[in-house]
Amino acid sequence: MNKQQWITQGETLFGQDKMQWKFKCPCCGHIATVQDYKKAGAPSSAVGFSCVGRWLEVRKEAFDDKDKRKIPCNYAGGGLINISPVDVDGRKVFEFGV
Ligand SMILES: [Zn+2]
């Protein structure tokens, strides 16, 4: 989809206030709001692209199936393996977390 379609979808799900938009990490399943990213000190380019766990002290390794803790991971959309399911103008991003 293109960026406008994606924004329309986000506004339909969460409203105009983007701080409340939620994204689901394709690796660990953790759902974070834009506000969560901001609070963790992540750059806006990371929202819906890399897991918020990258900016948290308590996190687990991405793709570590043995770690069953319900905490965010350090998955990076810019890493070697990109499993983000949504394509927005050619950029692979997280699906919305509903
Ligand atoms: Zn994650």
C-alpha cells in the first residue's frame, strides 16, 4: 500500500493522535505505542520498524525461541533478516497492533 492508505488505516484504527498508534513487533509480538517508543528514547524513524526493546534495558534477543519471557526483543527492521509484514511504499514495517 502507499503511505496515504497506511495513514488512513492507522487513523481508522486509532484516531488522529499518532502517539496512540500501536505497532506489533513481528518477532516477539510485543505491542508498543508511538508514545512508548518516544519514552524509551527511540528515534521516530524506528517506530513500527524496529522493536522498542532495542531502547530498553530489559529485552531479549530477536529470534531466540528459547527465551519465553514476555518482554520486547532487539529486532531491527534494518537488520539482515526483515520479517515485517506490511509494505508501505516499498518499506517493510510492522503491522498495527490491535
Ligand atoms: Zn520485538
